[in-house]
Amino acid sequence: MTRKNDLKYTSVEICAGAGGQASGLHNAGFKHTALIEIDKDACQTLRDNTAQNREWAGCKVIEADLREFDPAGLGLEPGELDLLAGGVPCPPFSAAGKQLGRDDERDLFPTMLDLIDHLEPKAVMIENVRGLLDPKFAEYRQEIIKRLESMGYEECYWEVLEARNYGVPQLRPRAILVAMKPEYAQYFEHSTPPKGKEVTVGEALHDSMRARFDAVEADPRAENAFKKWFEKASEGVAPTVVGGSKKHGGADLGPTRAKRAWGDLGVCGLGVANDPKEMKDAERDLFASAGPKLTVTQAALIQGFDEDWKFSGRKTAAYRQVGNAFPPPVAQAVGEQIYAAFEAARISQRG
């Protein structure tokens, strides 16, 4: 991803995870004041990628439970912040989480709305699973919009964006809500992504998979195995990368149907491979009958992360961070629309 805009507008992000949305918004031109996240491994990932980067200077990584977080600690006056963003927990609205909605103790929409009320940002961006837009949650969505309207916001849109349409080699629909103060909302234009050729799994992983097979080039099977994988992987995009729960076993690439789809792309979904420097079992990682397994880094490429974005923690913890992330290119696209509305309002106010 490439940043096209100056780092002109401020942002605070809740439930920041491993930084998918944060990195996308950064590339859209938002300078983060704080990233708030409860998971310690994800917080370390955020620190590792921002602490020594001058472009992220002044960004605080705050490890905290959002329900217990005091926004006064941010040191921001009401109305000072440009954008409050975040991906509130998905399980209350996902089929896997039984879609309990407001009755799910993990629902943080009320907490997010209270935070909006306190900070009074110029714009709000909230990301969640597409299940949130199911008819069963229509009343709850309306309550959220009414609360936002009572705080002086206008809904710009609330709809499902498909990651594959933004250059992400994966099927990953996400429900995105954007709301802004009226003086900015009037300039907001929700542009659809340009139609172009989708990025396939083969295109996205060619170089990294080539390097992995080159590391075992002495094995006579390596070249044919790579060619076989690339031929299959060039057929399309991946199924949704899933992070899973800390309560359930190790990392793999999803339920049976997802594993079958990965198999069609020449990838073995039964587990996650070690990075080439740490590979101890080439038979397991590269030469399984279903094809090579993905490394954490390759799963991140499927999510649209830059190759130099690193993930902290052991392999399973790192993979879960990747699987639960919001694809950076989608966040960047939405962020650029918000940025453009701010710019248009600024020019109008000057004139």
C-alpha cells in the first residue's frame, strides 16, 4: 500500500487488533493519536510496527479493556479529534457467535457510542461482520443511528464492502458504518472501487512461496511442487481467513468447507507453516498431499498487509491476529473518502 495524502488529520482507534485498520487509515492520511487494544500480543505487534517509525510519532499504544477505559486519559478536548475508528467485536453479530446481538456480553457498540459522546470527533468509522446488516438486527441498527443523530452526526452510509474488490486476494465482506458531523457529511462521496482484475492467491504469494521452495531446492520435488501450487493458486481468490478463538485449539485455515476451498487453490488448510528460517519439517510445511501450508506472513499478505508489517507472539497467537484483522486496503479506501470530505470542507470554509 502507498500513502497518497499528507498525514493531516488525527485518529484514535479502538479494538485496534494487529493494526489492519490502523495501517490502512495511516496510508489514507490519518495520524494516529492512540491505538487501544486489550490483547497483549496484538499490542506488542502495534508497538513493534510503530514505535521506531517517524511517521507514527506521538501514537500511544494503550493496552486496556475498553469498558474500563477512561477517555480523559487521551488528553483530547471534545471536538478536537478528527476521526474515531474501530472494529467492535464481531461475535455478537456473526453466525459463529450465535448472533445474540445486544444480549451478547461482548457487544461494545454501547461503549463505542459513549466514547463518541465524550470525544465528539468530526467523523466515525465502525467495522464489523456483514451479519450485522441482517434483517434481525434492523431495530438495533436503527437505535445506533438514532443515538448518533442525537449527538449531531449524519449517517453517510452503512453497507457491506467486499475486500476482493479492493485488491485483496480474499473473499471478506465487512459491514462499514461512516457517520460525520453535518458540515463534513455534506462533502462525503462514497465511491465504489474501480472495476479491475482481481488479485489471485498465486499473484499475491508468488514471491514468498518461491522463496520457501528455494530454501529446500536440494529436494528434487521442490520445483514441481511449486509449479503445481502456482497453477492452482492462480485460479482465484482465497476464502475468508479466520483467526479463531483463544478457547479453541491451534491455528488452521478454517472449517471443512474453507479447507476444501483452500485445497482447490493448492494450499493445505490443516495448520500453519513455520517461516522458512524456522522450518523444521518440510514434509509437513511444504509437501503435504494437499499442497504447502501458509506461513503467518503469507496469511497476512492474503489479508492485504504490507510484507514488512510484523506480528508478535508465538505462531498461533500471531496467526489469530492476522485472521481477525480488517484488510488494510479496504480501510485505506474508506479513509481516503473521509479525508476527501475533510479537505473539501476545509477548502469551502477558507473560500
